[in-house]
Amino acid sequence: MISSLNVTSQRVEGQSTAVLKLAGRLDATTVGQLERALTDAQLSGNRVIVIDLSDLTYISSSGLRVLLTGRSNTRKRGGEVFLCSLRPPVREVFEMVGFTAVFTIFDTLEQAMEAAAAVSRG
Amino acid sequence: MSSKPLTHSDKSLTIPARFDQLRRAGAFVSDMAAAAGFEGLQLNRIELAVDEACSNIIQHAYAHRPDGKIHIRVQAERGRRIVITLIDTGEPFDPEAVPVHNPEASLDDLKVGGLGLFLIRQTMDDVQFEFNVPGLGWGQPKRFNRLTMIKYL
């Protein structure tokens, strides 16, 4: 079966920042991929994880839980998780459950990368 | 024969209670919702409610039991509303006993329980749980659980 979620991970040169790009659908059947990518990014010693949601078309509570756990694990190690570029259906679900007040969310990847660079320098 | 457009449709689908069937259930309901006139974010809300409700049945009512089944009935009235009924024969649960997600909770208090149920109630206009409903015989299960979700256009 072709997976309906694509997760690509990139490390930013000269910074302890990883960028995860999610494309497709984040639900009970696909959350395992994000969990693995988040764990890898944390174990590789990245302080900041930027999650680019520009191509994420759908999210359910399973996806929300994994993002929340990823954020809390990263913060326990003194790091940060930044989200960016939420599409309207995804943003609406974040707003319903109050996650827009929990996560640091940027409109664009560029803004998220600037914030990540600032944390990395700090 | 009159070519008057069909305004009511009533279809059912029975799926094995497995996560790999969630998308099939979601697509079945969204296709009928789209034909009834729902679009955009409304369609996403309907699909999300079905996804969350089926996930709860798979995880909690059947506790991933391999022979569990979910019966989905969709009654769509074009331009007016969609009624989605999910039937399972798993363990009943008390929706009142599920911790209610509080979107206003502070970060430290944030627990991830009850998110699915919270989303179902947020996305649908009317949500009704019934448990241990007696069957009518003729091959029907003796007792079943029924969740009815209604969304108006």
C-alpha cells in the first residue's frame, strides 16, 4: 500500500536544527512515520525541530497527540518545536483543540527558520 | 420516468474494525456529504468526526479485536443535512466518564485524553450515543451500540 504520508527530514548546516516536512495525511495509520522521524531528529542532537505542514492536508487526534508528545520530549531536552504553514483544514483543527496557543506557529517556513537560527545562536 | 434529481440518499457500508479501513470509511461518508452539498472545511469536519468515532470504536469498543465490525449508515438530504449512524457490537462505554478535553487548559495541565470525543462534538451539530440497544432478531446482534451524528448545511 502506498503510504498517504510523506515525511522528509533535513538537517540545517551549521545549526542544531532539523526540518521535517509532512505531506499528505496525518492520522492513526500514518502517525508511526512521524514518531520515528521525531525520535531520529531528537536522537541526532537537534535542539530545534521545525515541522513544515504546508503540504499536510488532514490531521486527526492521533496526529495531534504525536505532535504534542514530540514537543514535550524536545522541550525536556531544552529544545523547541516550531510549526509552520498550516493549511486551513489543519489550522481549524488546531484552533478547535486550543493547540494554536500551545505550539509556536509561523506563517511561513522562512519565519520559522529565522526563529530556529535565533535559538541555535542563543 | 421523471428526471427529477434525487434529493435523498441512504447507503450503508460495513467495515472491519481496523485502522487501515479509516480512510475508506471517511471517503464513503465524504462522497455522500459532497453529493448532498457540503464542501471545503465542512467536508473535512465530517470526515474528521467519522475518523475519530471509528478510531474510538476500534481502540476502545473492540480493543483491536480482529473480528470486530463497524456498520456505517449515511442518510443524506441534499441541501439540508447528513445523518451518520455508526453501529458496533463491542464494549459499551460511558461518554461522561471520558475526561473532557479543555482547550483553555494551561500547557502544564494539558492531557491528551478525550481529544477524539471532543473533536466529534465540535465538528458535528448533534451527537447521540446509545449503548446496549436491544436488537430485533432476524440475524441482528442481540445488543449493539449506536452513535448518531448529524450535520446541517
